[in-house]
Amino acid sequence: EHHGAVYKTQYGIIWVNNNGLYYYDGSSFRSLSENKIDDNVWSAFYSNNSIIIYDELKSLIYIIKNCVSDGDAYAYDLKKGNFKSLERMVISF
């Protein structure tokens, strides 16, 4: 829903929506959050202003809950395939 909710990485396209975090490698789609974050937890986390910040050097995806007012976030490691919850992440551009 937010223009910052999709990002092109060196591995493929990633995006976030109300159903989870997804990845497309050019030939197949994959849910990165399925069976890793409970649907109810994700529903409470996601907002219309959720965005992705991608760290190419570390292959880390940061999913920001609300880029307007909330620094809560998840980090997803593309190499390891795991999530980490981050509270009050400070974003500066």
C-alpha cells in the first residue's frame, strides 16, 4: 500500500503487505514470513505505512511498522532465513 513497501535486491524483488513478507526471484514467489510470524501478530504489526529498508551489504531486510510514527520493526536475514523483532528502531535519511 505504501510505495516503500517493495524493493529490488540483488536476489530479486521483496515486498510487504497485510499478509506478510514476500520474495520473487524471477521464476517463483515465496512467503518469507509464513510459519515464522503468527498471522495475528503480523496483523497487529502491519500498517498502510509499513515500508522496507534493505541493507545490501548484510542482506538484511528491515520491515518498519509505520514510517510516519512508529519505529517498531522486524529484521529478516535473507542468508539465514530468520526474523528478529526490533523495538523503536531509529531511522534517519
